[in-house]
Amino acid sequence: MNIVWMILAASLAFFCARSILIWGFLGYAVGWPVLIILPLLGVKVKRWEERLATLDSINEKLKEKAESQKPEGYQEFDNVDDLFKQLEKK
């Protein structure tokens, strides 16, 4: 049963933007009271903002990488006919 409390505490810690390792250990050591204490501490809004900013920066880097990998002469196409017109050699 300790493993269940540990997993629940770690999951709740993630959503409250708290340390997953610390709260997982406390869930294992203490048990169900951790599930009551953790929501009472509240959510760390600043940590969620940092996580979202990190995800946005990763997304931008991936978009830049995808744009840089397009071959020369590549054009967007909406259907198969546009693709074949683009690929035809003149």
C-alpha cells in the first residue's frame, strides 16, 4: 500500500508543481496524510510558468529545425495534384 501512496503523492506533487522526489518519498514514509497536506500548500504558479516557458522554447526550436530541413524549391501543397505539379521536371 505504501507504493500506492508514493505514486499518488508524486502525481499530486507534479500537478502542484512541487518536488516529485521529495513528496514521493514522504508519501512512501508517511502515507495518506501527505495527500491532505500537499493540496493545502497550494500550487506554485511561478514553477508552472517556468515549465510553460521551457515548453514554448522547445517548440520554437523544433519549428525552426523543421523549417531549416525543407529541401530547396519546396513549396507548400494542398492536394496531390499540387504536389505532382511541383515535382514535375520542366
